[in-house]
Amino acid sequence: MPFREINSKMVEAQVLPGQKMFSQRGAMLAYKGDVSFTPNIQGGQGGVMSMIGRRVANEATPLMTVEGAGTVMFGHGGHHIQVINLAGDTLFVEADRLLAFDGTLQQGTMFMGSQGGVMGMVRGQVTGQGLFTTTLKGHGAVAVMAHGGVIELPITPQRPVHVDPQAYVAHHGDVRNKLSTALGWRDMVGRGSGEAFQLELSGNGAVYVQASEEKL
């Protein structure tokens, strides 16, 4: 695993010769060794089409290419960090949640409407997140950011998971999402009034939920 958790808000990554990492610009806190940081204008491993997709979605979070030999400490804004290890599957995550990730992972974008139909499009409007989401696929590790810590909830065909869309961070696996209306849901738990929405995730995989409704 390229990331070592120093504490809940800092991770350390081992950078090896001939291998790349990508990180959000401004996320480097300190480093040791012969390491270089180069602004990335091609959208990471996904290339130009990935960059175009994110720009269309207003998700052009600037990245750095990290190369060389040494160790780098990452953190950003005092946010909590969760390390997610991928074993050939795909992680779906909002671009501004990405702190750093392996250069071996293939990066792309996906139109949320293709998973959730019209409701997938509505989700983007309700949550303030883009209609596109970033995808990372392959074998490697990803460090994502969240408010107040993260919990991983398994998703199975028998047990779909319902999430407050504002608390959603990311998910992976063979998962479908659907936004549903729940009248009075917030009233019952004392967190607001009027119409509310739940994000339902079904299939096989896991969803990561933060302990806050704050956006990054």
C-alpha cells in the first residue's frame, strides 16, 4: 500500500523511481528525498478526454504529477482522510474529494444520469455535486477527503444502503444509485424541514459516508 496513515488528517506516500502519483495541488505538506511536483494539464491517467469531461462538469480540480524517489506527506484543509484500496474495481468519487492516488489507476469521468436516469441528474442539482463524477479503476490506492471521519458501509443485493446525499463521499463495486424523495425524513430526525432526499445504493460493493453534511 503506497499510503501510510500518519494520523486521521495526514498520510505519507512512498514515491518510487519510474512510478507516478497524482495529488491535488496544494496537498503536499512535506517531503524527503528527490521528488518532483509538476502541474498536470492532461487530467491524470485518463488523458485529455478525462480532462475535457471534468471541465464540462465544472470539476477541473487541478492535479500535480508526483515523481522521483522519496516520501511525501499529504493533507489538505485539515480534512479527515480515508485510504481506499482498489483490487481491479472502480471507485466513483467527486473530483474535489481526491487528495492523492496511484498513477497506475485509470482515471475517467461518468455521467451520473447513466446510472440513475433522470434521478441521477436530479442528484447533481440537489447535492450541488456535478452531473459527472470522477472514476478511478484498477489496482492501487486512493486517499479521499471528508468532514468528520468516514465509515465504510457494505452494499449487498439483499441489503441496499440509503444515504443522506450530503453525507455521501464515494462508492465502489457493481453498484447502482437512485435518488428518492422522503417527505418528512429530516423532520423525523430534527435536521430540517420540508421535502428531503435519500440516495439509495444497491448491488455489490461499498459506500463511504462522512460524519457531516458539510461540502469541501
